[in-house]
Amino acid sequence: MQNDAKSPNIFARLTPKHLVVILITTILVVGEWQYHVIGGYPRLVVALGVCMLTELVLSMFVLGRRVPLLSAYVSGTSLTLLLKPEAGLIWPFVVGAMLSILSKYVLRWRGRHLWNPTNCSICLLLLVAAPVTAILSHEWSNQLATNLLLWAYGLVVVSRAKVLHVTLAYAASFALFAALRGWMHAEDARTFASTFNAEIGPLTGPMYQLFCFFMVTDPPTTVSTKRGRIFVAFLVALAEHLIRVGVEDGVSWLMPFAPAPALFALFFVGPVAMVVSLEWNAHRAKLAGRSRLAPTT
Amino acid sequence: MWRHFLLVVLFGGLLGYAWFLSHRRGSAQPAQSSPFHFREVSADRGLVFQHRAPDLDSRLAPILPQIAGTGAAIAIGDANGDGWMDIYVVTSRGGESNGLFVNDGKGGFVDRSAEAGVGAVNENGRGVSHGALWADLDRDGDQDLFVYMWGQSRLFRNDSDAAKDTIRFTDVTTTAGLVPWMNCATACFTDFDRDGDLDLFLGGYYRESVNLWAIETTRILHNDQEFAENGGRNFFLRNDGGLTFTDVSDEVGLGSTRWTYGVGAADLDGDGWQDLYVANDYGEEEFYRNVPIAPGDPATTRGFELQKGLGLDAKAKSGMSVTLGDITNKGNLAVYVTNISQPGWLMQGNNLRLVRPGGAFALDNVADGDTANCGWAWGADFGDLDLDGWQDLVVVNGFRSKNPKREYWYQMSKLATGTGSLLEDAANWTPFEDMSLSGYQRTRVLINRKRGYRFRDIGEAAGVTDLYDGRAVALCDFRNEGALDMLVANQEGPLLLYENELKGGRWIGLTLVGRSSNPDGVGALVTAHFGTSVQSQVVTAGQGFCTQTDPRVHFGLGDEPLHSIQITWPSGIVQTLTSPAINAYRKVVEPAP
């Protein structure tokens, strides 16, 4: 990543975080302009305001210093785009925003936070506040051109942010498992196209755009190696596949996850992968330290 | 360490707080008492009728609940002119008969559809019913019947003879100039050009090129969940008198191809001309203002202009119905549009839009709490159920109640979030089998709390406990005693009559008879001044979801003295009744200009 502060090329000086901010802001502005996706500006103001304020207060309280608010901005914007509670309710955005930021300070392992903040807060709200909450579904319309445009733009940005491999790994894995489910549901080869179309459908929708570009790629909550990230993306798709199959089969304890299988898959797989990765890295560092200390012969 | 502990406590506390708030709101603690009580009496009153879905092309059979999820409808009118409200109720299955339940004035109903010749109208491949409307279309003093259909709609002239107690209708469809074929999902009559004849708005759902009994392609569904414009065309037919109509859709500017489900007609902007408010499934609501499109005779120079900038497009939704009422007792109408709310999946919320008094025309959405969240809501109706002087609201809901352990929402979510080309192909949809979809939802009876646009659901306490999949609902005083009963048509379910057991109370009802205006006074704005209240109601012929409600206006008065009633007729004539007698229905004839 070219982020030399002295570089005359402004684009080259942008960090991955800047690119994400630019992308999500563009999505927010275009989405509101074209489809009124926010559902009322109070939602945006509250989510952004509470996220930033919470970040400010907690960073001072816990770290004793102010941290940049870009991350809080992304969390607030993502929350506004993804959370769609009952009409007229603002408190889910207050609680969701606070949970997002708090999760970074509360749910930690070896000094790193484990969950993507927005993923964490939305999944928790879907579980504890189920009677009044829903997530983004088709508010972005079903127009292919819009989705393709967002995909193209998103891919450019994640490519620039060097996390394209994560997005592609997840998308490819999703398609693979969609084909598997399509095959499982098809009566014969003739009907496979229909069942596959149904299973691949979500990948072309708006929620998955946000998921592919912002959540599954979130650098602070993904493992350190490129191979590891690709593997984790595959595991997320696998977990999602298992949730979907379970929901199809009527497994009752999986039903709360049915509205957002991808989000819940990441909610469960991401932190586990992070813990394993952190422990593995610590173990390796420990071994490396021992070998450095060991007497040479 | 203590800091982290504090944050953990805060984190847990927030989760608990969210749980508390959501379950307090979500469960909508049922009211323990109700100022009135409903008793379901359909069987006792002779109202035995079952709606059944149509049999369509076999390729649509796996998702028939989606394709034919509507069709249960009711139209209330006085078929035989005896002053007692009768009921026309439809089914959608080919070969089965619609019902014409004539009110005997003693609390009972008799199905006289066969005698009247308006029962056997459902034929596979020709047309099955989706709704009906009563209106005096030929200005001969009796109520003619229009049955709108998927296929060829039908028009019946009323040839009944009250003196001989015969009830007979003649099918005049072939000479009426109706649309030859459309999949009509809603309709209303309105006199858009003020010529005294009622004109007809028809809302299309599936494209009119689609014959649902012999489809040429399975790509017949919507291609967008919130912005679809590939539905059936809307039509507007001008009444030329003599039970003949002319299609003037293009001339008047009504030819939208959204998936129209609801329509209401009223002079919402107060300029003296009837406007149209349209609710579209998979799309935004539309307000069509009645405007001059050329100088000269209004019969050829009035039209409709879609109004932008009102905020109706700010959130495209799944508009199911349009209902007009006055909830604030300030004399300004409210437009209630139902939508879908399903926790976890889709919380669209209903809209309750108040016409802003004074200044430029504007609508303010004040839906909140119980008015916003009514499940998968369909029809609605306003009426003063407890005669306290404030209009209450009933809303029926639920899509499909089958196996309660198998829910179709997950299946629907797969394609609903995907690209439109996948969505519009019925072949891609997962078969419904025995799955439910927002099923087992109880009808909401929302009592007006008299301030701040707040309503409270008292349905359970009031005795409304059925869990059928309601579509059409109408409040009507079938016993002419002042208490509004509730009639509900359920999809693939029975017709229900909830009798209001309220005793006493102060009220007044008016039956309008137009002279310069249309004979039914459709479109008249009736404003009652009682105490400090000013309540307005509009006479409609078609609103809610596939419903024609009581054609009379009915005001509960509470304990307030009734000062006067002002009637603004569609012709523009304003008539004032000073201190009229209460607790009775009164016929009001439009004065000469």
C-alpha cells in the first residue's frame, strides 16, 4: 500500500481505512439519493453521533488518549445502512451504536478486538431485540445494473485496500455452496437451474455487497496471513451454508439466524478464527523466542 | 481491570435494556378492557361463505399462495333499496358462486345471489373475482354492481323491483366498454369531471397480457421488491351514461404499470376536484392530483397529475390498501396505507399520513407503534366503534396460515434480495408446500386515544381473536342502531361478522342523495361540528383492500352537543344541517344549485 505521507499522489496516500470510508460514504449518498435507504436522517445522525461519542469517551476512559474516529464513522454508517427496525424507533440505533463501539473494548483477546463492531451489534440486536428489528433486505432495489455498479466499485476499492482476495474467496465459496444447495434441492438436472438461481440470489443483493466489502474484509478482525484470510472466508461461507441447510430442514435452534445467515456465520467463525490465529502467532513467537535463547552448539 | 469490568457490565446492561424495550413493544401488551365488545355471529346471521383461491396454470401451482394470495373481498351496499345494508362477497375459484347476502332488517341475511343472477360469475379461463363495487351508475335510483376480476370484469344493471321484493340484475358487460382483459386487483368509483356520473379507476396487478390459466412464460412476477414497474396497467374509464364507459386512461394521465393494490378517491387538496391516492405493492405510493389539462369543458379537460415532492417516494414499500378517515377531529383527512411488518425480515411499517391544514398541500406521516406495526397488514377501515366521538381503526392481517412450524420467509428472502431477473421468474421460486408466511396474525382493533395520533390495540379484549388471513374489512351498522359491526373477508377462509354489542351512545348517520352530483354522493366531504370537535368523513365507493365499506357516513358524538353538519357535495354545493336530530339515519338530498 502506497501511503507515503510525502507522496504528491493523494490517492497513493490513502490508507485502506480511508478507502473504506470513501466507499461506504459513496454507498450511503448514492443509496439515499436513489433509493432513500436510510429511512430518515435522524437514524443516521443518531448512529453516527453515538458511535463517535462512545469511541471518544471509551478511548479516553480505557486508553487515556483519543483515537481516530474513522472506524466509528464506518460503524455508524454501516449500522444505519444495515439495521432496519420498526418504524419510528430510534433507540435500536442508540443501543446498536454503543454496542458496536463497546464490543471493541470489551470483547478482546491478547489486546485485539475479535468482532467486526457492526456485525457484532447487529447480530446481538437481531437476537435480543427480535420483535422490533430487521436487517436490510431489498431496500436497494433488485436492479442488476445498480448491483453490478456497486460490485464493480466495491471491487476496485477492496482491491486497492489489498483485501480483494477475501471478498473473492467468500463470493466464490458462497457460489460453490449455493450450487451444492441447489443440487440438494433439485429434483433432477432440469430443475437445477431454478434451485441454483434461488440459492445464488442473495449474493446479488445489497446486504451482501456491504457484507463482502466491509465486514468479511475488516482488517482488524481478520487473521494475519493471506492464506489464513482466504481460509477464514471459506469457513464463513461454510458456516453460512450449514445455517441455511439447517434452516431449510427446520432445525429450531437455527431459526433465529435465518434472517441473516451470512452475518451470523461471520459472528461465530470470525472470533474463533481470530483467537486461533492469535494463539498460534503467540505460540510461534514463543517458540521463536526459545530458539533465540537456546545455546548454539 | 475495574474499568474492563465496568464496560462488561455496561455491555450486558445494554443488551438487557434492548431486550426489555423490544419485548415490551413487540408483545404489545394486550389491553385488559374494552369499551365495547365484538361477538362473531356470522353463522347465526346466515352469513355462511368461504373464500377459495383459483386454480391457475399448473406451472404456477407450486407457488399458488404467492400468485393468488388475494381475492377475498366485500362490497356493502343497499341492493334492494330498503335502507338496510346488504353484502356482496366474492370467491376466486372458477365454478364457485359469489354471495349476495340481503339484509332482512331483523338481524339476518339471506343469500339471494342465484336469484339475482350475480353469483355464478367465476369461470376458469374467463375470469375470477377479485372485488366488487356498488354504485348507481345509470342514475336510476338503484345500485348497480361492478365485479372486477382477473380476466374479464363484469357489470350488472340493477333491475330489482322493491315493491314485489324481487331482486334481479342484468349482465351488461358486453355493451359497457370495459377493459377486455386485465388482472384487476382494485377499483373505485369517482366523479373526476363533476358531470354527475361515476367514473371508474381500475388498478392492474399482473400484466394484462398474462392469462393466468395459460401462461406463455413463467416470467410474470415483479422484477423489483420496492421499485417494480412491470405490473399490470392502471385504467381509467369515463362514464358516458347509460352504463357505458370509455377508456380515457391516456388522456387523463393514468397508465402506471406499478403493481396496484389499493386506491382511494377524495378531494384531498381541497380544490373541489376529486383526487386519487394509489398504493402499490413493490413500490411507492402515488398521489394523483385532479388538474385541468386544457381549457374548456371539464369532461374532456380534466386529468390527473402525479405529484412529486410529497415524500411519498422517500420509502418505497409494499402498499396494500388505502383508507381515508379523520383521526384528529380537526377536520383534516388522514390517508392510511398498510404495508408489511415481520420482525427479523422486514419492518416496513404502515403509513398514516395527515393532510397538513393550510398552506401548500402536504402530507405528514404520523404512523407509530400500533398503527405502524400490524404484521402483514391488508385492509383497514376507520369508524367510531365506541361512539366516543373519535374515529378508531381496524386492520386485518396475515398472509398464509398453514404449518406453524414451517415459515416461507426464509425462502422468500433468497430471491427477494437477489437481482430482478431471477425474482420475476416464477420457476425460480421455492414451492410453498405447507409453509406459512406471516400467518396466524390477529386482527388489530385500534382505539383512538384522542391525542397525539396514538392508538392502542384492544382487539383481544374486545373479543376479536380469530387468526384467519384477513384481506378485506368493513365497518358497517347492519342493524341501523348506531353501533358499527365489523365484517371481515378472509383469504381461503370464512366470512366473519363481528357484531358490536355496544348499547346506548350518541351518534348520527347520513345517507346522501346527489342531484347535480352523482346519485350516491360519492366524493362528498361531510364535516360534523360537535362540542369542540370538527370531524370530516368522505363518502367513498371503493377503498381499503378490495372493500366497499358502508356507503353512509356515521359519526359518534360522545357527550358533545352536535352543532351542525356541513356537506360539501362533489358538485361544489355546500349544504349545512343545523342541530340535526341524532341517534338515527337521515337521508340528505343535495339542494338545487
